[in-house]
Amino acid sequence: MIHSVRLAGVACLVAGLGACASAPTHFHTLVPPSAPLPPAAAPFAIDVLPVGVPPQVDQPALVLRQGATGIAVLDGERWASPLGDEIRGALSADLAARLGTHDVHGLPRGKEATVVRVQLDVRRFDSEVGGNATLEASWSVRGPDGVSAGCASRVAEPAGSSYDSLVEAHQRALGKVADQVAAVVRPVAAGQPATCAAP
């Protein structure tokens, strides 16, 4: 009888622990898979500065829009690093691949190095499962000789019905912004005026 009671107690304890166990946490990154650099290396480097993001989405968890005024914070779906760092890392990787160069942010460099600074400030970062991943940002490019350009981008990419597809949509949106930034970096690096693409 005592043995049966002990077994029943252990079973209840195990069942209780199972009930208390939380759902697994999933981590997501905006940084795309690494891609080989183009054969011709650019005669300049880039310095992608820290990225500003709106405070309502500047948190570890994914934040979804719900209707016109609601949001949902997904504690089980998180960014691998702070959102501003994720966006900066993605933009850095995208630009390096498109321009055939590398990001020297935070690294020592010679006085003669040609470095183009890129600053991105995110104004809107909306996530809607089954809707769109929307990115609005202002950004600037400044060359070593003082030539600069200030531009703005707005991109909306269709998102699927899963969190993974939503993050992939944000990756595509950032890739399109990187296309626009790269088109301005090239002439600025050569000391020429650049024209912004329509947002």
C-alpha cells in the first residue's frame, strides 16, 4: 500500500512538472545566409553605423500588429539579438555582398582608406502574419570627401502564415532597401552626386 501511494505521488509530481513546463522559445535572425563576394572587389569599404528603431518594437520578442490599433508581443518568438543589431547586421551583409566590399564598423583602419558611412533610421517596422512585413526608413550615405545623400525607403513584402515566413519577408524587405542604398553608395564613393530612388 505504501509503495502504491509513493508511486502515485511520483506520478502526480511528474504530471505537475509537465504542466508547468513552458513552450520552447524560438529565435529568429534578419541576417541572411552568407553569400560569396562578387569577383571584383570595390575600391572602398563601408561603415554601417548603429541603427535606430521605433521604441514599440525595440524589444527581444517579435511584435505583431493586430488590426488598426492592437499589437501582440510574442514571448515565445524572439530575435537572436536586439532588433537594431539584427537590422544593422542584415544591412551590412547585404551591402557587402552587393558592393563587393566589407564593413569596417568598429575596426581600425588607415587614414588613406576610402570609407563610405551608411546611417539607417527605421521609422516603421510592422509585422503582420498573413499580411505584410513593412519597413519604412530614412538613411544617409556620406563619402570621405564630404559628398553625401539623404534618402528614404518604404518596402512592404507579403508574409506567409508562419513566423518564419514573416521573418523571411523582413529579410527580403531589407534586401530591397540595401539595393537602394547600394545604388547611392557607388557614386558617393567615387565623389559624384547621387540621386535617391523613389521611396
